Amino acid sequence: MPPRTAIPVGQTWFDVHKTHFSDVPVSADQHVSTTEFLAATEATITIFDLLGSPVFAPIKHDMAFNIERVRTRQIQTSHPSSTLQHLVKDELVTQNHSATMGLTWLIRGLDFLAHALRSDLTQNKDVPVTERYPKRELRESFRDSYKVTLSPYHTVVIRPIFRAAMSAAPRRKDLFIRLSGQGTDPGTTVKAMESWLTGLEVIVTILKGFLASDEVQACVPEGMQ
């Protein structure tokens, strides 16, 4: 079981984040701030350390790699990269696609996580997180989420690795224990997840729509679509 010492007594994994997705500035025209998005995403990928199996390491590594692709572009072109939409448009003009591809895969990964956790909260509504036999175990939510969010974009070589990770997901009650500091009320962790997840879903929806827009799709190679 992963150590819980990093989570203070009475708090949750969500409390140790300096930046939540709900903290990411979004302008009136739906532009998403790059710096805060990357900070929230970087905090998010630490959840894979709590899932208790080394098979999740490739997922975390892949997302960390794509965070750096976006950050590298931001550092190189700080002014036009203040929002993710500006960053992508500025990059595509140069016919470069590294950060755009990185953001595309980050959103797919975040969508996968959001879909899985939302499914758990919905399917197990009113089921205590300490329940040994919930209506639906976490691995089922992860499998279903993988099918609709990541699997369509993975090759036949990659899919077995990710499917193995889904099967290695911890039991629901164990994940909530790992998301909680010593002495934390389980109900507090559920509420914290709900709030965090709502913020994540807002950002994912905005950026999925942008990346799927004709303006972006007309400029990216077919393999990225």
C-alpha cells in the first residue's frame, strides 16, 4: 500500500494540491490559462502513485512527458502562450505540432480519469466508501472509461499495457483510504473528489471542443486527429 505520510492528518489528497482545476482561469471567450492548467495537471498525475501497481507507471510517465511538451512551448514563446488556445494556434502557424500533440494526449488522459471517477461516484451514489462490496468496483469504471476515451487512439501494441493497468486498479475502498490522511472522515474525501472532479470536467470539456474544432483539425496531421 502506498504511504500516506504526504497527506496531513485530517486532510485529503485533494487538499495538498496548490492548484485545482477550479482555480484555472478561464476567460469570457473560454480561453484556458496555460500556467495554472499545467500546475493542476502535474498535481493530478500523482494519483497514479496511489493506485498501488507499477503497471500505472507508463500512464503517469506519458502524461508527465506531455506536460513538458506543452511547458517547453510556453517557455519558448511566453507571450502568445498565456492561454492554451493561443499556444496551440501560435504553434500550428509554424507547422510544428509537438505541444499541440502533447496537449491532445493530456486532455485524452484527463478525460479518461474524469470519466472513470465520475462513473464511480454515479454508480456508487449513497454507497459508503468503506463498503467492502460496492455496486461497482473501481476496475470496472476504469475499464469502461478506457474503452471510450483512450483505446480508440491506441495501437494494438499499447492497448494490452493499458488494459492490464485497468485490471490492476485497487478496490474502491482502498483508493479512498489512500486519498485520505490519517483520521479523515471518508465522507470528506468523497466531497473533495466531487468538487475537484467538477472543475476538471469543465476544463476538459472546453479543451476537447477546441482541439476538435475545424480551425485546429485543419492544421494537424491526420495521425493526430
